[in-house]
Amino acid sequence: MPTAATAEKTALLGTMPSCMRDSMDDIELKNIQLQFPALRYLSRDDSSVREERVETDKGSLLVAVQGNQTKPAILTYHDLGLNYISSFQAFFNYIDMRVLLENFCVYHVNAPGQEENAPALQEDYVYPSMEELAEQLLFVLGHFGLRSVIGFGVGAGANILARFALAHPDKVNALCLINCVSTQAGWIEWGYQKLNVRHLRSQGMTQSVLDYLMWHHFGRGTEERNHDLVQVYKNYFEHRVNPINLALFIDSYVRRTDLNITRELDPTRKKEGLTLSVPVMNITGALSPHVDDTVTLNGRLDPTNSTWMKISDCGMVLEEQPGKVSEAFRLFLQGEGYAVRSSRKPMTPTTPEVAPLSPLKMADYRLASLEGLNHVCSKKIDWPTATIHITENPISEAVVC
């Protein structure tokens, strides 16, 4: 006897036109071609980026400019072993960030000797300290005629931007800091990094240095999460990094001093400059080895103008979760008064379309006689719970994606 499934199949075929029933016997899979994703290369492939040399009191810096220079400025600074291409190119070419760049101009700063194809620095060259690297940014702002910038830094670059904001708060409008360390190096970090410096100077990029760099950027379990991305960065560290120059940068970073900031809740003492006075978005990845460092930094920031975010399932957030970071960064800028367009469709028909850039904000950047930053709105925009959830923070409020 026919089963129920056979009877149902027969009934369905009976409802189809005879021409379709006849043709179904002749269906073949033809012209099927396998498509493989394009290989990822950490090399410059964006012709819209312009590179310029900026002379400072500690040597020259390579700065890459991306966007219209009449727009508000975002200044980036990279982490150890990277440069503006390997650290920020893919992220700022992400579709959401492309839309954001219509309203901003990005200035990518490379630490001395860390740019692509950089020759080895001279033997008598004294590499700048972290404080001196921060002071070099004054020459960058002066070279391009910038009154103030929005800082966007990762790791060592985030520490440099934080120092610059502490020394020159009037020149920084806001900070986005990823995996930022606010304390001096501990004994374990100091020992590992000193060993790395010795190997880089004497033997080049050894396996132990490579393993440390991969751990520093990706944290644990990277091979299981994204094997292809791991191979791309391993190949980059092995063949595209000048080991002598990297050793100097690492040595400067491991000698860093404490930022000497502390949270002050007394409103009468907040103007004493005990912590960062600019708005801060403090980001880390859940699998990053720097989570505890960002929590420590969060505990030293003013809770009224700072946000701590831990993004799940990643260590190197710009590479592994660019969508979440770009959305958070866009909302952060909106909350600080910058009107930016989103590439995402409105969730409801009543959602208003945001103008490309407010006239008040544009006037602030075009008129040199204006003092301070005129915000379009004084109230921070609420972040949609559909994307970002408010959760318990070890110190204060936290945002977890």
C-alpha cells in the first residue's frame, strides 16, 4: 500500500502542468563554477588615499589623507606591528564607514618607521617616547591646518591619542579608543617585550615574536575563529614589517608611563583635569587579551562622558566585527552632535532621514574665528537596543554588542 508521503507526492505532481512534469526528468546542473573569495592582501589598494610627509622635531611622519579636507577631521593611530594600511584600510573601506566618510576626512598617522616599505632607521636615531609621539601630533595638525580632531586609536595608538588629549584637550573633540592601556607595563609584559626587542634586533621576525604579535592582536582561539585572517596577518608580520623599526616602537611602548588619570565624581573638582575631559568610547573584544586593561581605563574615566563596550566573539574588533564597530562609532558621533548619514534603511517609516552634515557643524570648521565646538544637540542619542544591549559593568555602565 502507498504511504502517506507517496500519496502526497502523487497529488502534488498531479496538480502540475504536463509540460512541467515532462521537463523535470531532464533537469541537469550545467555550467556550475566554483567561486572562491578573493585573497586578502594587506597592501595599499585605494587610489583615493593621498600620502604626505610631515616634518616634526623628532623626524618626519607619513600621514595618509582620506576624504575631503574641508570636512571635520578624524585622526587615526595604529597599534604595534601595524601601519595605517594593515590597521585601518579594510575598516574604513567597509560599506558603512564609506558612507560615514562622506561627512569626514580621515588623517592616518604612521609612527616613525612603521609605514609600508619603510627603510631601517639610522643607528643614531633616538626613537620618540610615548609622550613625544603624542606631541608630534601637534605638527600634524599644524601641517594640515586642523583646529581640532576626533581621535581613533588602537592599542599603542590609543595610548598615544589619550596622552595627546590629556595634554591638549582643546584640540580633541572626542576619542574612540580600542584596547587602550592606561597603566605602565607590568613585569610580565616588560619581560616578554624586551625579549621580543632583542630577537627583532638580532634575528628579525622569529617565531616567538610572531606568536606574541598574533596573541597581542587576536587573543585566544584565533585559528578556530578565522583561519584565513590569521594566515594573512602571519604572512604580513613575517614579510612586510621592518624588524629594526618595530623593535624601536615596541621599546618605546614598553617604557610608557602611567596616564595618571583618576575618576573624580565631585562636580567641584572635575575641572581640575584629573581625567580625560573629552567624550570617550572605550572598546575591546571579548576574546582580546586587553579586556582587563580597558576595564581599568573605564574605572578612571568620567562615567558621564564615557562608554565601555565589549564586542562578543572577536579579539581584533576592526577585522572581525567591522559592522558593529562602525555602527557604534556612527551613533557615538551622532551623540556628540555630528549629523551623519547611515547606509542602513530606517527601521520604521517615521524614522527621520539624517542630513549629511549640519550647517552649524560645518560653520564651526570653516570659520577660524569661532572658539570651541558648537554642538548640534546637547543630549546624547539613545542607542537602539536591537543592536546594542546595556549590561552590568564591573565598574559602571557597559555596552556589549
